Amino acid sequence: MQTKGLPEKTLLKELESRLVRDFTYGSGRIVGSMCTSPHPLARKVYGRFLEKNLGDSGLFPAAAEIEDETVGMLGTLLSNPEASGHIVSGGTEANVLALWTAKRLAKKTNCEVIVPASAHCSFDKAADLLGLKIVKIKLNKRFQVDVGAVKKAVNPNTIAIVGIAGTTALGAVDPIDELSELALERSLYLHVDAAFGGFVLPFLKDLGYNVPDFDFSVPGVCSITVDPHKMGLAPIPAGGILFRNAKLRKKMSWDIPYLSGGETEHATLVGTRSGASAIAVWTVMRHLGREGYRRIVKNCMRLTSMLVEEIPKIEGLSTAMEPVMNIIGVKSDVLDIRRIAEELRLRKWAISLFPRHLRIVIMPHLQEEHLEVLLQDLNRITNELRG
Ligand SMILES: Cc1ncc(COP(=O)(O)O)c(C=O)c1O
């Protein structure tokens, strides 16, 4: 740090010129992210209430009340108004909290957690952090976890099963009802990672899509991750961890005696945490309402269908599976998918590469004209690669 401070004007100018190098959602070039430009009203309230610290909730009881109401709205969205939980830093923290809770409930050593091979890498982080053995289960042809293989993997050390409602790679939804049957039969904790799907599937259902039950309507589900900073249009950081009831949530309770507001409980991984995040989620959910999110999801699905129709028209390309939500896998049986990703990145597309496919996430910042340019580039690149 320099000794003498710099004027605001100088710093803002430097920031403007330096940060111009970053991608922006508005450019339409980010086609591989699960985040998007936050809703303008959410930005506004986030900026206004920055000093709220939910890590000292006794100081900010009104903000804590808003967090509770936000959790209530998320719970209602996921078929359980009684759900209890927190707005956390993101899907990773939410998944850590779920497995941590499962471990504390199990009260044993040598614990194992069964996850689908498609599980987000946050489960690897969580397992390492918590000293759990992670057992990864193969997928079926529809990229869902193979429930038969899950059954075979359960043993006396198993404490929890994880199902995904909207996989990171392809947006597939695991058969949560079947996982629930197994979990109830074997008295196992069942966590559903709906970090992405939680803000998509309920609205797809409203729109008449055939959506399997994936949330608290399934009896064995103990907790759900649902991230407002993905399809919820909230500013980063805003993840959500919901437990079926307050009794379960209380398994994660730490006494923090020094807090100046007098409240002494923490139930999250981090201590000091953003009240502005919870307030922004509360605001954007109430502002958009179910109708607003439905409209957004409907438009994302319209663009998804458009791409799904156009991609196979490009020689050498096909889609990895019929999308369940606004995530498209693009694969090739004849061309090197890594080379296609490299060429797209050289042309300034921000796209995700998985071992066998490219992932396009149709987020609300994308418009038809952006996707038309993407299709043109894909056409050019595949022509060049074919020689
Ligand atoms: C299914 C799923 N779970 C969890 C996460 C982790 O979320 P975060 O990056 O907010 O920690 C992601 C991120 O993409 C995800 O796709």
C-alpha cells in the first residue's frame, strides 16, 4: 500500500480502464456461466444495505428477520414453507453445510457419502474438509445417477446420499424419489443439490413441463441447496441452504459468545456475512414474483430450443442429450471438442469445456442475436477443422 492515499477520481478512472478487459454479461459473450447480471433492483438494495452483518444478528435483527422470510420464500418455492436455513456465500458453502450436518447427525467415524459422478466438485472439497470418504456412482444413459449402483454402494459406513437436481455439466435431474426410498429404508441423510435447478424446475413445472419431484415434496429429502446468485438473479454472493425443519438446522449451531448484539449463535461456515445479500434476494424474489421468474425461464427455454434445433444442422456437431433445463451439451463424434473450445475462446467466447462436450448455459443475459453469432462461429470453426 502506498503511504499517501489517492483521490477518488484517479482511482475510479484506473478501475474503469483496468477492468474493461473483463468479460461482461451484457456483451452476450458469456455462454458458459451459471451466473448472470443481477436484477437492477437487487443491485440497488445490495449497495444500499452493505453494512448489515448477519454474523452479528443481534445488531441487525431486522435484517435477520428478512433473511428468515427469504428462507421461507425459498422453502415455499421448494414445497416446504417450514424449511429452515440460511442465505450463504454460494452452492459450495451450502453443500459443505449439508454434509457437515449429516456428519454431526451420524455421530460416527469412517463416514462415507455417496454422490453421483456428476456431482459438483464442491462435494470433493466438503469431503476433504470434513474427513469423509466420497463414493462416486456411475450415471445411466440419461446422465442421472444409477440408483441400482447407489444401492450396492450403501454399507454400514454410509451416512448420506446426494442427488442432483440440475447437474453442472448438463442440467440432468437425478431420480430423487428413488433415492428418497433408499434413504428412508436405510435411515440415511438425503441432500439434494438444486443450486442451479432450484430456480428453474419449479417454473418449468408451472409452464407445463414434465418435471419430476425433486424437492421437499419427496419425503426423504433432508436438505436442499438452492442458489439465488445463479438463476435467481441476485448479486453474488447468495447461495441458499434449506433444511426440512428447524430441528435439523439446529444440528449446525455454534456458540459465539463475544458478539456485540447479544445473539450468540452461528449456523454457517463463515462468521461475518452479508446481510445485503439476503436483503437483495428478498427484494428480487418479491419484485419478480413467480410470474416474473416464469417469464424469464420461459424465454431461456425458447432460446434453448432454438439452439437445440440449430446445432445438429452444423456438420459434425450434435447435442449430448435432450435438455431438461436451459443447459445444452454440444458434442462431436468426428471433431476434437477441445479444439472447438479453443477456437471459440480465441474468438472471445466464454464457454465451458467438459471431457466430452461443450456446455452452453442459456442465462437471462443471452439474446437471440448473441446465439446467432455463436452459431455462425461454430459453423466457421467446424468448417475449418474439417479442412
Ligand atoms: C450443481 C451445483 N452445485 C454447486 C455449485 C457451486 O456453487 P458456487 O459456485 O456458488 O459455490 C455449482 C456451481 O456451478 C453447481 O452447478
